[in-house]
Amino acid sequence: MSRVLLVGTPNSGKTALFNRLTGLNHRVANYPGITVDLSMGRLSTLPEHELVDFPGTYSLRPISEEERIAVDHFAKALDAPDVAHVLCVVDATRLEKSLFFCLQVVRECRQRGKAVTVLANMGDILARHNLAIDARGLAAGIGAPVLVVSARTGEGLPEVLQRLASGITSEASADPIPEPALLAQDDESADQALYAEAHQLAERFGAPADQLLLIQSRLDRFFLGSLSGGLSFSLIMLVLFQSIFTWSAPAMDAVEAAIAGLGSWMLPFLSEGIVRDFTADAIFSGIGAFLVFVPQIFVLTFVIGLLEDSGYLARAALICHKPLRFFGLSGKSFIPMLSGVACAIPAIYAARSIESPRARFLTYLAIPLMPCSARLPVYTLLIAIFIPRETALGGLVGWQGLTLFCVYGLGIVCGLVVAGVVNRVSAGEAQMPFMMELPAYRLPALIPIARKSVQRAQHFVTKAGLVILSVTVIVWVLGYFPNQGADLGASWLGTIGKWIEPVFQPLGLDWRYGVAIVSAFLAREVFVGTLGTIMGIEGAEDNILPLVEQVQASALPLGSGLALLVFFAIALQCISTVAILAREANSWRLAVRMVVAYLCLAWLAAWLTFQIAAAV
């Protein structure tokens, strides 16, 4: 099997081309820094070729950790005998920004005898505006063949596959272009000469981008305006969290009704005894309570995908740079922190794109406090218990969505405060200049975003499902025996729960919630399944009641509910996140200290919340 290397600048559509050519569905977004590791897959029509997707980089002289990974692996791969071809992706709508890196790649490939083909991506955007590039002239100037392609429509990809299948090395190989004496110069002179060459090639053979720049500048005047930019950012974030409730509500109701209906239909066929009790308490009350919240994971991923693919997130990073800098962070910290809203693990990986080691370290501190999707079932459960499904402003704003917005804001504020405090009490290097490419605005591709959202929801279920099933079975066994669920307080689970009850009693929580919190250290979403199982064992009726109604019937005090929200907003309870954090920061000591510090801070903040709520 031979390998084909896929390289390019950030936001050139490289990973989208990888997905097209391999049939895989790796994450694609419209802002720099999304690819944080190598991806590999066989070409769909040429299974004897393996395509390797490298992280995007602007130069073969790395600055950030992300670029270092790309450059180091690319240099090693070029020396491998099984590498048959290199595909270098450039943005056809912005040739000049891509050609500097492209010229470096072409020089390296020619020196090491590797075939290289340049793919001018986003040809569909040029065609939509009646623009074109001179691919033949550009190929002569670069010294490598140039094919105009489109990852969105598939234009030009058959020619790419045909070139790889035929084993063509280079259209220019018969008449090699003499190498310029760049290597004999110092690095700065070489870069200046190469930048000048890239500018000349873009001027001669690129498409006139006046029309595209006019559209972009009009949109930027609004989204980056001093007043309109801040207002639009706040509105977009509010819509994001509001949609989690409003858009997912019908699907959640349908899932809840289906689980209740299936339980009511199935239980009468089971005879009285342990099997029936396990099915009702562990399966329908425990796992069923968790599945109700899966539609919200889909909606959250879908809305963030729309923002990514439209090109807005890079603008949001620019808007947030000034306030983030006050806390020692960078505008580039915004993208990993927003990624942490979905999951902390890819967010930690995305922090590699931050050049400043100090800003990267402070971002590591802030990411675990971002309100990830694993917290979402806990938040929505508690909000549904205490906040009615009422709306204001003619139905535009729901109180539940507004409350979720505030809870998410609490986690973000805590992350900023922690980063700011650490930044001020510890010494470190000065901030590096903030530079970020603003990608072109474009209409989001709805089908790939929806597919990715479905995959994210499926991954959420499969990843958490096994853990939740295991914990649910253990909790049910401990709660059911030795008295067959007749007295939960006298069960094995009740005995264990009363040992840890003193820790959570100052928060107004009894041992049942203490057990659910402790089980959530395996994964935060386990809290819902554990609590559902406990409530199911306590329930005397055969009806499969929604967990919200069961908790409401237990008369959980408002102060305790608020304390739970605050605790989960701050506590670092995800074992996977701790492991990835230790590996990326190269310090288990840092990871353990963060776990202990955030748990203590979470308990203290929850206690203060409970005391204030009780006093008010």
C-alpha cells in the first residue's frame, strides 16, 4: 500500500477534501486550527492508496504546537519510501495567502524526488461569481501541476483520482525548473523572496477578488462593528442556548413518551419479581432518563456547526480577544473554549493552535469549566424541575432557555476568573501578538452539519451508554438488596450513601443525591441515570414516570437545586478529560491539582449558593 500526503494552509478546505476522497466524516469547520492531529483513510475508489491528512500550517517553519506537529510529521513522511504523492491544497479565492506554503512544499518535494500536485480548492465559489484562475500559467510558475477542484461539489476530484491511479509524477518533470538559490540565503531573506514570488504569482494567475472582498467587507462592517459586533455576538450566543430547549423540546417529548409507552406496554408481560423490577427501575427509569436528553446534544452540535461553517467563529474570536486578554488569554483561546461547550477533550487538543505557552496553559485551566455537553442533561433536568415552560416577549424568549444561558455563563465566567487570578499571581512571559486569519463567509452545508450532529449524538450515547449501563446495574443491585427494594434506606446502597451524606448535607442534599454525585465522577451524565434508578426503586407504582416528576414529588428544595447547578458548573469530574489534560500539558501533577482545586471550589460555591438561597 502506498501513501498520499494531503497538506495545506488552515481553512483551505483540506479536511473537507479528505472526507470527499475517503468517504470518512472527520470534523470540518470554517476557521483556522480545527485539525489538531493526523487523520488517515483509504481512498474510496483507490483502496491501495492511503490518504494522510496533516494539520493545516502557514509555513514549514513552525510557530505553534499545532504547526510543529504538522511540519515534523511531514518532514519524516517525505523520506518514507511508501509515499507516492503529495497533494497540496490552496484556497483558489485567496491564492496569495496559500502560495507561500505551497511553494515551500513544492521545493521540498522536488528536492526529495516526490510527486506533488496542487489542488486549487473552492472552484465552485469562483464559478458562482463568474471568476477563474489561470491554472496552466500557475502550474508553470509553481513548477507543479495545478487542478481546480471543489470539496463542496466534487468538481475536479475524478481528475485527481485519475492522476493518482496513473502514477503520474509531475507534468513539469520532463522540463525541470531550476531551483532558486533560496537555501543558500538566510531564513529571513528566503522568506522575503518566497513571499514576493507568491505575491507575483497570485497577481498574474489568480482571480480578481474585488467582488468577493466587497461582500466580505460589508458583512465584516456589521459583525465586527464596535456596537453592532457586540450586540450581534450576544444575540447569537443567546439564540444558541435558547435553541437547545426550544428546538429539541418536541423530540425530547417524543422520546419521553416513547420510553413511557414502551414501559407501560412491556411491564405487564413480565411476572412479578427481580426481572420486572430491574426492567422498570434500571432500564426504563435509569437509562431512559438519560436518553431523553440526547436530542439536546444534537441541537447543540448542529447550531455550533452552523457557526463554524459560516465563518463567524473567527470573527467571534476577534471580538473576544480584547476582553480575554484582560484575563491573560488570547482571542485564539475562544475557539478551544467554545469547543469545550461540546466536549472538553477536542477543546484541549484545539488549544495546540495557541502560540503563546502561557496563554495555552491558562486556556487549559479554563476549558474544564466550560459547560460541556456531558453537563447538559444535569442542567436541563434541574432547570425543568424548577423553571416553568413559559415564554416572554411574545414567545421569543423562554425562561428555561434564559436560565440555561445564565448557567452556561456561570461556567464561562468561572473559567475566566480562574485564568485571570492565576495569570496575576504567577509570573510568565509577555503576551505574543494576536494574529488570526478571517475566513470567507459562506453558506453552511446543512447536510454535512446534520450528519456530524447525528454522529455526535450517537457517539455521546455509545460513549456514555456503556458507563451508564454499568453504573445503573451496580446502583440497582446495591439499592435492591438485601430487602428487594422494600426499604431503599436500609439497602446496601443506603448504607453506603449515609457514609458520604455528611459531605453533601450542608448543601441540603440527602444521601441519594450524594450517591448520584459520586457516580458522576466516571462521567457527569451518569448523574441522571443513577438518580433515575434510585427514584425508580423508590417508586411504588408500575407507571414509568418522567424523572422530572419524580424529583418534583421528592420536594427537593430550590436552594439545593441551585447548589447542584453550581457544583456541576465548576467540579472537574470527567476522568477522560483529566487523562487528556495530563498528556497534553505533560504534567499529571497539574491535572490532579486541578481536580482537587475545582472540587473544593465547587463545594464552597455550592454551599454559599445554598446559604444565600435559604436566607432569601
